[in-house]
Amino acid sequence: MMSLVPAGTISNLACVEEIWFFQNLFCYEGIKAHQIMDRNDGRESPPPFLLSRRSLVTEMPAAKAESMARPRWDIFCAVVDNFGDIGVCWRLAQQLAAEQNREVRLWVDHLESFSQLCPNISPEADQQQCGPIDVRHWPRHFPDAFPDAEVADVVIEAFGCELPARYLASMAQREVTPVWINLEYLSAERWVEDCHLLMSPAPRSRLSRHFFFPGFTTKTGGVLQERDLNRSRQAFTPAEATQFLTRMGISTPNPDGLLISLFCYENPALPPLLECWADGTVPVTVLVTPGFPSTQVSNWFQQELMPGQPLQHGKLTVCGLPFLSQPDYDRLLWSCDLNFVRGEDSFVRAQWARKPFVWQIYPQSENTHLFKLDAFLGQFLRDFPQSAAVERFWQAWNGVGEISLAWQDFREIRNSLQEHTEVWACQLDRTGNLADNLVRFVRGKS
Ligand code: TRH
């Protein structure tokens, strides 16, 4: 797990060079900007380098723009762990190409992870075309001979992944320097609105980096959503859901029961929840994704869970899933009554699925993530009268409190939560989607 830097150590930096230095130091040590909080009193606070930078923000000179021809965008993605980094970057790349007519090149350092959620990707290829996207393996030693003219008009540095020094040098050489954007992690914390679109000039360089924060309000960058996503979801009929599940090796679930998808990190609350489901009065079918969930479920049953070979205990039936493509994972979320999701991208997709969902947030050291969890709950449940039941269950799922009792209350409010989830999705729709917001921001730089 990530280490934490006490905010006080650097929040009073005096000059941009130092900010630059420390920011790169964070990246070097694998510390993510969004994971830094003021631990003294538990208040939400921006990453220290942004706090410091706020007073140093300068106006961006004009003439940073996409070229007049089809604009070229480069996205750099380092896979820290899991699938969220590449999951987000891949979605963004596809939207920019398909919906915004951008020429997109996606640099990824770990093609193995990428190939799991996009089976067309070959993990061995240094360069490959995947639909309209030029996918490049981002080598540890970036080519010294990278031509300046190859640099894109817009450069997305995903999640502070640190651009290759050679590429940065080429960016600085361009007559019109590219718009350089650090796409940050998603958070519902309030400071995000203040930091969204702040700029940090690079020392001794013509380059400046902009911080683009996804979020849940109109003062943030919004979240990713394909333009036709709503239409596709609405067009997905119950008959298609049944066909889809059959294709996944799942026989028609009991119409009086609950159909649940499970995607989570290793979670101590899972065994007692399985117990609860097995001992309950309602038939529960759980569709279990590979990795941590499948391992934990297998351990609980003391039998390996395999796709196509369901296991049963009491009222509980579990079915193993293969790792699905991203579009199929969406279909899974649309097909279930309740979705357990995690991290960032599946969490967003569950919101677009308009079905009740439970989020396991990416765990951080010293429980910093719990503040983020509360921040989201605060926004999501603002107008929901039965918020306490949701809060209790989500917190128990994230290690705070007892899960069995929390489940009973959560189950009872599920129908009203279903309605609330639809209202929330409509509200989220109004923040505008992240790809559109990004393009609008870049256009504003011309
Ligand atoms: O994999 P994650 O835990 O990713 C995490 C988070 O993004 C976290 O913020 C980040 O710091 C960490 O990675 C490095 O969860 P997430 O974000 O939901 O990403 C999972 C992706 O995998 C998402 O795009 C959905 C996709 N997916 C499939 O395509 N098929 C599947 O079968 C499953 C289970 C997921």
C-alpha cells in the first residue's frame, strides 16, 4: 500500500522549483497526489504541492492549442497495480477517438493488464493498432531518438505517471508547446473543486502542466461516460440480459431472489456476508469476478470456484466469472440487482448502471481512504432519507462496523435506493462527461 507524507513537511514550500521537485519525488516514491491528506485533524485537504501552488498560479500564455489538422493526443499510462489505471485511460482514448475525432496514441507500460480487459491487445507488440487507437508499449528506456515532430498537440499524463524525460524535452522544443494535462484520480472531496484546472509551470522550461480532476460536480472534470452509454443500457432488454448471463455460463436466476455481482479487494467483511446470505430467507446468486473475490469465495466454500460450476450453500449460490471485456462488464452491471464494485472505473460504471451498488474504496495507509468514502457518501446520499442504512453497510464493507446487521437494514431499503440511484445518475449526467470537458478545456487554450 502507499506511504503517506505528512502535509506539514512540504506545505510551506516557497518556490515553484521546489514544488516541481517534490511532486516528482512523490511520483518516484509511488505516492499518489490524491492519497495525501492532512492527518493532524482528519480534515480533507488538497495535496500539499497543490496547496502551495495555489498562490503561485499564473495565467497561461495563449497559443497553446491543438493543431488545425486532426488534433493529436498522447496518453501516457503507467499501471500501478490492478486494472483501474488502464481501464480509465483506455476508455478515455476510445472516447477521444470515436466521439471527438482526435488522433490518439496510448502509451502503456504493462500490456498484460491491458490485454485482460481488451482481448484484442497483444501483450508482446511494441506498437499495434486497436480500432482507431495507436497503442504503444511504453518502454522502460524511452527511445533517445524520439523526434520532436512526433510529440502530440495534447499530452495526458495519467495519474501523475511521470512523462519520459526524452519526451518532455521534445515537448519543450515544439514551436507551439503542447497542452500538458495531468489527469488525476477521482474523488468527491471538496478541495478537488479548488484544484481542478490549476496550472504549474515547469522550472527552466517553456512547459506548464494543468491538473484535471474528475469529480461529481460541475466545478470538476466530471466522469467518463460514452455518449451512447445511456441508449445502450436502455436498449438492453431483460431477454438480452438472460442471453448474456447464459453466455457467461449462468443459468436463469431465481426471479424472487437477488442477483449480485461481486468485484472487490481482499475483504474481511466478505466471509461473514456470505454467511448471512447462506443463512438468509431470500435466494441470493452471486456472480464472482476472478482474483481476490474468487479466491475468498473458494476459501469460504473450501472448494475452488470455477466458471460454469456453481457452488451452493443454504440460500446462497455462487457462480465464477471469467475476466470480462469492458463492454461485457457493463452488461454484467446492468443485469444484476446489486453490484459490489471497487477502485475507480467500476465504481463509476456502477453509477451509470443505475442499480444499487456498494463501493470498496482502494485502501490506503492509515485509513486515509475512509475520508474519501465519507466524502462520496455525503454527496451521493445528500437527499436520501434512508442514508444511514447505506452508510452503515458501505462502512462495514470497508472495515468499519459489523456487516451482518448492516446487511439486514440495507436489504430492506434496496427498493428506495434503486430509485435514488436513478436520480443520482441523472444528476451526474448534468456534470458533462470527462472527455467532452477535457476537449473543451483544451480548446479554451487556443
Ligand atoms: O482494478 P481496480 O482496483 O483499479 C484501481 C483503482 O483504479 C485505484 O484507484 C487505483 O489507484 C488502482 O487501481 C491502481 O478497480 P477499477 O478502477 O474499478 O478498475 C477495474 C477495471 O477493470 C474497470 O475498467 C472495469 C474492468 N473490468 C473488466 O473489464 N472486466 C472484468 O471482468 C472486471 C471485473 C473489471
